[in-house]
Amino acid sequence: MRATTSIRAALQQIKRFRVQVQLPVVSQTVQRFILKFCTQPWAWVTSTIALFIGLPILVVLSSLFIPQPDLWSHLGNTVLPRYLQNSLVLSLGVSVGTSLLGVSTAWLVSMCQFPGRRFFEWGLLLPLAAPAYLLAYIYTDWLEYFGPVQTTLRQWGGWESANDYWFPPIRSLGGAIVLFSLVLYPYIYLITKVAFAEQGRKTLEASRSLGRTPWQSFFAVALPLARPAWMAGLALVLMETLNDFGTVQYFGVETFTTGIYRTWFGLGERVGATQLAAMLLLGILSLLLLERWGRRQSQYFQTDAPQSFSPYPLRGGQAILGILTCGLPIALGLLLPGTLLVLLTVDNWERSVNAKFWDLIHHSLTLAIVTGLFAVILGLILGYGVRLNPQRVVRGSVRLVGMGYAIPGAVIAVGLLLPVSWLDQGLDLLQTGLKTPFLLSGTPIVLVGAYLVRFLSVALGAIESSLARISPNLDQASRSLGYNPLQTLLRVHVPLLRGGLLTALMLVFVDVMKELPATIVLRPFNFDTLAIRVYQYASDERLAEAAAPALTILLVGLVPVIVLSWQIITGQQERSSS
């Protein structure tokens, strides 16, 4: 209150001074902004938290202004073209693969009737629980030259070496594209399925009345109308693809992500690694802006409200094709690798389930729970701050936080280590009596900070969607009863947001459990997680010992996917009953 009174008194002095000296009119706008912004605690608290979380992003972008001509000349003549080519080919291939799987399955379960459709409706989300690097380790062990598949083929065919037959190499750019497509297509499937379900019946019936077949109506009407949802899912797919490190490193595919690690740890060029991270960040942002620009003059709407639609019946060969189209992604993306992990874990129980395994679980659970709780608290503050103060400054700063999920973990690690090292050096110069100059660096605090930068947007999205369903009338009623904004949040909104808060906590928890790129760079010594141990064992070709940690990550990842599927089915039943 004293601070607010002081600010108001200062502004009154400014106002009187402006009247006396006839300051220009623009000062009135500045005065109103200062008064409105500084006298509302939620506004500056929200903006301060958002800018603090977005600091690594700003640090990465600012590195582009540091000249490094010799380093870039070396990278440009050696590895940079290969990084660029592999990243582009990988992104293009995964875009095609996930679009084919996601859009086709979404159309089948939304608009067609065939045996097993109800199961596939939620079962197609299950491969989302499997990180791509897990599938890379499992399928490599299964399909490589000494694996059971090729060994059996050589026995059946009487072949003695690889020169006697051809088998597609799993450790290749093509193999990475296939594995990414198997685990990332649910992003496109989920969003596109909702778009197909919400399309008006009259629009499709008009297309049918003009003599078009169901598939012609799909390409001419349904798919163009679903393009915004398709592109939104594809954007998420590309973010996850460019963020990956474990799969591309294991397959020997040199991308920008692997280049960041090699530049930092191989060449010892921290600034160069930061500039590579900035290029990757700008590339991702350019993709998002390019997609929006591509449909800037297009309109996607229908005049009729969504209504119940009679699915197209599939019979005979069409039904079998529909079952195979929906069943193969689930089998190859989850059931087969999950079964192999279970068998490996059972066969190597004593080697994989030991004291170190329980330490790994303890470390991973601690990081996931702490990060999830902080993400929920900060996401609640940010979401409620935007609700109270929908100003451009507040919304813009919170939007900066929303960029976190689009940024690869390697970029965040690079952007976070620089300010943390500066802070450590500053604390050491203050001579606080601490014996080590690494107060924060190399501690779990930095790791939790990196997780928050990347996954806070996930919690924020879940909380904002739940806040949007709460009527503003409740805020007004609470204020009329004498509650201030904080009391209104704790006594009114939090009880109504329990489902959204739990969803946010669960999503962040699972993302932290399987996160790999940032953890590799920022983890403290002797503080391994399940993801790190799986990566280390698989890199050393010790998949048997990595089976139990990998299976744990997979089972934990299934929890939010099953809950999400249950919510979707429940919501559909409620809408159909109403």
C-alpha cells in the first residue's frame, strides 16, 4: 500500500509538472501505463516471472551479436552443411510420415465404421508414451546384423554374410524418420481427429450430393478445413524432432542438436555452441511464422454447427485395410517394443534391477515431482495474472514463456549455463565465505530450472484452458464479498481448477521423466536419471541392463496418455448424451 501511494503521489507530481510546462500528449499515455502497470501487483509479478523464465531464450538469441569469424569459417567448410542438410531431410521425412499416419487414422476413426473402431479411437494415442530413443535402442538390437531378425533370415535363406542379401539399415537417416513417425504421429492424430469431428455435416453432405465419393470429399473438403489443426500438430512434431538427441546420436545422424554438443564439448567453443543453438531456435520460429504466413488470407470455417454424423461403413477388404492402417502404428510404436522390453527385463532381472536402479528412480522422481510442483505454481500465477491484467506487456511476456516448449533442450541448456556461470562468478566475487565458485552450476537447481524453461508452457496451457471455463462473474462476486485477488484465487479458482492443475502436474512429471538432451549437459556428477542411464547403457551396447529403466520410463509415460484417452471418451459420451 505504501508503495502504491508513493507511486500515485509521484504521478501526481508529474501531472502537475506536465500542466505547467505543457509536455506533449504522449506523456499522458506513459503516465497512464505506469499508473496502471505499477499499481497492479499481479501485472509486474507475472511479467517478472515470465521474463526470468525466458532469460535463457534471450541469452541464446543475443549470442548472434558476438563475432566468431574463424569458428564459423571452420564449421562452414566442414560440418555445418551436413547439419543443415540432415536436419532439413529429417524434418521433411518426419513431416510426411506423421502426416500420413496421423491424418489417415484420424479420418478413419472419425468418419468410418469398422470393427475395432472404438478401441483404435483411444489406442492410437498410446505410442505417444514411448520416447523415440527407446524405440531406437530396441529396434536396433532387434534388427541389426547380429539381431534375431537377420540371424533368422540367414538361417532360412542359407546366407553366410551381409553380401548375400539386402536388409535396410536401421542406423540411418531413414531409420530415424520411421521411428520418429511411429511415436510422434499422435500429435497430428489427436488434433486432426477433433477437427474432423467438429466439421459440419451439411458441408460433407453437400460434397456427396455433387457426386463425390467419401475419399474425394476427404481431399476436396474435409482435409482443407482441417488444415489449421493439421499444421498445429505438425508444428509440435517438428519441435520434438529437432529437440531429439538420443536417437540421432545413436544412429550417427549429424543434426544441429548433435552439433551443439560437439561444438561445446569437442571444440570447447561455448559461444559457438550458443550461436548454433540460436540458429536452430530461429529456424524453428521461422517454420511457425512461415506456416501462419502461408494461410494468412485463408478462411477456415463452416456455417453449420457440428452435428452427429453417420460414419461410412467399411466392409470386406476395406474393413481389413482400415484395421491394418490403425493397428500397425500401435503395434510397431508401442506393443512390439513394450513386449521386447518386458522380456529383456524378466530375463535380466538381477542385472538391471539393483541398488543403482532404485537410486535412478529416486533421482528421476525427485526431479519430476519438484519440477511439476513449481510448474503448477508458476503456471497458476502466470495464467491468473493474464486473466487479471490482459495488457500487451503481460501477455507478451507470458507468450515468451510459451515459446519454451518449442525450444530444444540443448538450446535451453546452453542458454541457462551462461547466466548461471555469471551468477556464480558474481557470488564468488562478493566473498560470501563459500569455498566453491560453483554455487549453482552442477547442482539439481539448474536442472530443475532448465525443465521449467522448457515445460512450463505445458502446465500453463493446461491451466489457461481450465481458467477459460470459469465465468468472470465468479471473480466479480468474490470481489463484492471483500476478497482480494489472491484470496479469490485460493478460495474460488483453485478448487475449480483441481482437474486442470492435476493434468498440468501429470504432463510435466512425465515430460521430465523422459527428458534427455538438457539432462545430459546439466546433470550433476553422480546424479544420473533413468533417461541418462538408458542412454549410457544403450551407447555401450548393454541393452539388457538398460531394459528395466527403459521399461519404467515407458510405463510412466502411459499414465497421462491413458488418462487423456479416458477424458476424451468421457467427453464424447457426455456430448452424445446431451
